[in-house]
Amino acid sequence: MANIAPFKGLTYNYHVRKDFELMVAPPYDVISEDEQELYYQADPYNVIRLILGKKKTGDSDWDNRYTRAADYFKRWESAGILFNEDEPCIYVTSLTYDPGNDGPPLTRWGVITLVRIEDEDSRVILPHERTFSAHRDDRLKLMRACSAQFSQVFGLYEDPDNTIMNTCRKNIDFDPLIAFDLNDGTKHQMWTLRNPLLFKEVADSMLEKTILIADGHHRYETARNFRNIMRARYGQRPANRSYEYVMMYLTNMSDEGLTILPSHRLIKSVPDFQPTPFLEKLGKWFRITEVPFPGTDIPNECAALKQRLEQAGSTDSVIAFYQHKAAQYFLFSLKPAARNEMGDDLHPSLKKLDVLVLSRFILQKALGFSKEDLDNEEIFHYQSSIRTAVSDVRSGNYQMAFLLNPTKIDHVKEIAGNSLVMPRKSTYFYPKVLTGLVFNKIDPHEIIQAP
């Protein structure tokens, strides 16, 4: 059962400042060095200083990006930049955005709350992607230095009748405390709810549900590791100590604003690559279709490519291939019998994944990359936009791109339900959950009052 609870969150002081657009940022792991600098310049209190501080020459064990984050956090709270609620709350958010398909704007609703951390075999909170120790170690250093969770884990739950969010929205009879627009066109609102009867109703509705981690796998595992450290220091009793919980942003899987984008693969360089032998080798496993791509009208040609990829991939695994200086792209449609050659080590539900079709047949068997290479971000770059991916290849920044359809939510549920995990970057839930809306300060002596 999923155990949730309200909490005394910290927010930027909305009594003093309304320009939250200057202080929030995306999750740390999607921020480039150039973007990091832009967030630094946006505002002296931008959350970037907490989640992704700059490294400095001469950093030491007692002065580094993590200790500086802790110092900022402490000083901002003392100066009243951060506002601490004096009673437990849950936070309801709406995020309105352009889905990029020429359709109307979509709005995704979510609720930010605490969720009790589960052990790996509990089957209550389900991961769906692999994690890496370097990222876990980085986040644990930050959490130990600051004793806080700055970013929510993005979790999904099944609620076909939308009971939980409808219950929350019935309690929103006032203007949002926080409302702002970002330069990317997204619109954000957040309400703070303080009704104990509502907490009980929502918590009861969540009791029989499981939560699927959509984004933030490293943050969730870090919270569990931190919990274990705190248990060793302070004990497991009482059972509701604050470190037993992780802050989550929860969205209904049936929410009409839930969008999954693809993660296209771009490759900097494949030594000694020859197109003709490559295509001949792939003919063993794929039906290959050549499509002209003159490159004279990139927006429309990419839109047509996307539409053709979606139509071809509606019933089977189809991958598009585009290379530098090419006047065409290729569609690789997996032959029905080829899926049996993906390897006996793969569960049948994993064999349905386009990402694994790409990695097993194209990247490993045809191009010769090792499994270790597939996780090397010096070799592979990930992009959710076909137009941007194609433009990057045309400019020469990358040698080639493999373009994918997005993974379907039902497929994600099936894989997680079988206790399996996907390769990294198999899904891209869009838009990302912003960091800077609410923080969770962890006092090891605080007892969380579960409804």
C-alpha cells in the first residue's frame, strides 16, 4: 500500500516575491553547463545554487558544491527568502503546455506530498529504468550536506475515475498562491491545501495503489539510502520519522496532460562507418524503406518524417535512420521472426521495446558497440525533438541519428509490473517537474503525522 502524508514544506516566500519564474529550474540532470550559467544569472536566489552548484578550483572536503548548497539553504531560510509552513500541507499544481502536435494546449495536474519510502521488494513503488552509482553518490552527498529534498520524485498512480485529483480540486476555491509563466510557454500554478479531512480522504484513496516512478529514479534511491543512514544513527522507531519519507509529485496515469516523448539517439562518430554494408547487414532483421529527404524545407520534412514513423510504428517496432549529408532517410521495420533473435536474457515484454530493438540489432550487432558503450554519454546524445535531432546531424555536430516513437504508458506499466527495468533514457515524461516549487527539510527528530 502507498502511504502518503502532508508535510510542512518550504517555498520561496510568496508573501514577498511573485516572480517564481526567476527562481525555479528543471531537474539537475537535464541542465547543461550553459544553462547552469543562465540560471545563475537569472536571480541570486535561483534554485540552481542548491541542486547544481558550480564546481570551483580548490574544492575540498569542507568547501565544495554540496557544502555551499547547504550554506545557501541555511542563509536563505534564516533571511526569510524561504518560507516554512507552520502546519502540514499538500500542494496541488497545474502545468499548461504546448504538446507540439498542432493541437490545443494540455494541462497536467499533480499533487506534491510525502510518500513513505519502500524497500526494493515491496512492490509498492515501482521503478522502470536503470540507475547509475555516480548519480546516486552525487545526490546522496547533496542530501547529507543539506538534510533536505529539493526536487520531487515524479510518480504515477492509476485512477481511471480521477477520484483523487477531483477531490483535491474541489478544495481549490481560491486563487493560486503561486502562478507564473516560463519562457518556454509553460504556465504554472500551485495551491496549498491545509484540510486534515482532505488529507485523510486522499491518503485512504492511495492506500491500495502502487506508484510507478516516471522520473527521478536516482532521487528515490538516494532517499532510501539516506533513510538507511539515518536509521543506523537514530533508529527506526517511532516509525514515522521524517527520513522515512520522500517528497513526490504524483499524477494520475489517466491525466489528459500526461505526455511521453521519445528519446532519439544521436551518435558523434562511428569509426570506419560504411552505409552500404551497414544496410545489407540490417536486412537480416529489418524491412528497409528508403525515403527522400532533400532538406530544403526542414520543418515540413521533419513533420512528415514524424508522421510516417508514427504510422509505421503503430503495430510494430520501426526506427528511422538519418546520417550527415544524406538526401534520404531509412525506415527499419523489424521482421516478425527477428524478435526471437534479441536474446534469451530478455523477458518478452522487454523485447517489445523499440529502444532494445535498436540497441540489440543496430547498435550492438550492426555497429559493434558494447553494452558498456550504450551508457557512455560521450558517444550517445539524447534528443526528444526529431527536428532538432535532424538539424544537429545536418550541421555536422553528429554523424547520425536513430529516431524512435515514444514508449507507450501501457508498456511502461507492463514492464514495471513484471519487476523489470528498461534501459536508461527509454522514456521522457514531458514536461519535467520543476525544481523550486516546494522543498522538504528533513529533521530526524520530526514525526510525520500520517492521516
